[in-house]
Amino acid sequence: MGTKQITIEALASGTEHDIVLSPGTTAGQVLKDLGMNGKDFWLQLADPERIVETAEELFPLVEPGAKLHASPRMDVGDDR
């Protein structure tokens, strides 16, 4: 099936990381390879509404050359 080269932009620092993605690679593995953990960060596809879960396989979700964003997780809830 081959590989795909994609770019991950770390939104907190503005740095970009080019990575080679193989079938079976999860979002959590990519975050770990970039020195981020899946408890504190998540990946977003180009569609900002689409958060990739850490256990989710990235390969079928992206096209070669895609750019994803790694951003800190934020708890959204009622502050009452």
C-alpha cells in the first residue's frame, strides 16, 4: 500500500514536522514521535471540526501532502 508524506503543524509553537505515514500508524503514535502525548494533544484534519482520536489510524484519513494540526486538548464544559 506504500506510504504518504504529510505535514503536522504544532499550533502551540508554530513548528512544522514532515513525516512519512505508513498504514496502521495511529494519531497517538504520531504525537508520541513528535514528543507530544495523546492525553495533552490531539490531531485535527484540515476540517477543524474533525478531531482524530489517538487510537484512530491516520493513513486512510489523509491524502499525500496533507497538513494536520497538533493542538493542546481543551476541556469544554459548563462552568457553573
